[in-house]
Amino acid sequence: MKRILITGANGLLGQKLVGLLTKQPNVELIATARGNNRLPFLDGYTYRSMDITDRKQVLDTITDVYPDVVIHGAAMTDVDKCETQKDDCWAQNVHAVEYIIEACRATNAFLLHVSTDFIFDGSAGPYDETAEANPISFYGWSKQAGESAVIHSGIHWAIARTVLVYGIAHDMSRSNIILWVKKSLEDGKNIKVVTDQWRSPTLAEDLAMGCYLIADKEAEGIFNISGKEVLTPYEMAIKTADYFGLDKSLIAQADSSTFTQVARRPPRTGFILDKSKSVLGYDPHSFEEGIALLADQLK
């Protein structure tokens, strides 16, 4: 049996991880998040409330559970909020990682840390695992600092970097590009979507599977875990409209300068997946397959 503890269990990735890991016969799962358990089902795992920004809670919980693997998926991911609430961002994305490293060192646990394409400046995507980080937002900077803590920790570690995660979760506050486009077009609204940013949109189920493959093998190092295509949000919107048979004439092309956002976004990211495919056997869905999966879950 492999005992796995995850952080951020109430979030999108967390919910998909719980769904996946509870189905694995060789996994004993401990799900943690701040406050109450908001997961839609209770079977197959144990829930513990743990605030990652509270060092004592992190050390007490993890040393009590004594996991083989910790999957650290909790983070402050609202890029604009990170820019305006820097102390909160640093507490959640850097100090919390340091506490988790300390707890993993005490329990000899393998740490899988989830990171982001926003550690790059977006001048040269798509990126492989060896690319040089150069963040252009406070969020990106905090995530790079978290990675750095993991890399220099001296424990057994892996980092799963991902891009623009989408999916449907229970009780979620945030929408995603597919749901937003679908609803807007169904309501007959005109929408503007950017053509000058490139990403590899990642189905949350694929990210969860990538994390499981790393945790199962305790494969060390950095892994790109994302979707396989590099698309602009405009292309994602067109594919969404096509899938649901909605009116594409409502979708207008725009460039990033027409939107006022607090934090800068890297223009061109996206990931090269060769390493994850060969080392882990990672095989993500195409964007169209991802839309179909979401459509199925909406029913």
C-alpha cells in the first residue's frame, strides 16, 4: 500500500485526484484542505483539515499521517489577486511549500509539487523541462520561488508543471473557457477572445493522471503535464462553438492590449511533452476530447 496525502483537496485538481486515487487498489488516500471537506463523496479516503500556511498544522498533520508521498496541489492561482495581495500569495505559494518540505523531510516522504507555465516569460514557448524560468508576474515569481525551494530541499522530489487547467468540479466558483464560451454563445452574447496568447489547455483529469503516474513511480525531477496542443484562446473558443454547434459569428478576435489586467501574462507558453510520454507513459486527451468529456459531465 502507498499512503498518499494531497493538499488542496477541495479544488479542481484535488477533486479529480481524489476521484482517481480512490479507484487505485494500492493507494491509501488522505485528502487535506483548509476548512471543511467540500468533496461530493466520502468513500475511499480520509479527510483532514489542514491550512498550508500554518507551519504547526502542516508539521502535525503530515508527521501524524506519515505518508509515503505528498502531492502538493494547493496554491493561490488567481494571477491578478497575487499581484495585489502579495503577502497572501507568498504565504500560500512559498512559505507553505517550505513547511511541506520540512514535514516531508521529517517523514522521509516523496514530494510532488504542482507548478505552472507562468514561471516563463512566454517569449519562446512551447517549453521543455530544461527551459530557463523568467517570470513576469508576482504569481509566476512566487511559483518559481516554490520550485526553487523544492529543487534545493535535499528530499526526494518531483515537480509537475501544468498549463491552463480546465474541467468541471463540484461546487466550483470559477468557470473555464469552454463553459464561458458555451454559455455566452447560447445566450446570444458577442464575445472577444485573444489571438496573441498561446497555451496548452490541460484537462483536469489529465493533470490528475500525470500526478498519479509520478507518485506511483516516485519519478524524480521536473515533468511537463499539460494538454498536447498549443492553441490560442480564440482557437479554443472556435473549437468549443464547433463542438456544441453554436454561432461562431458571435466570436470576435482581439489582442491582449484590449483587456486591462493587473498582472502581465506570458504571451506564448505551451509545453513539449516528450519526457512525460517516454518516462511516465503520460498520454493526455486532445482538446476536442476534453470538450466531449466536459459535455458528458454536464449531462
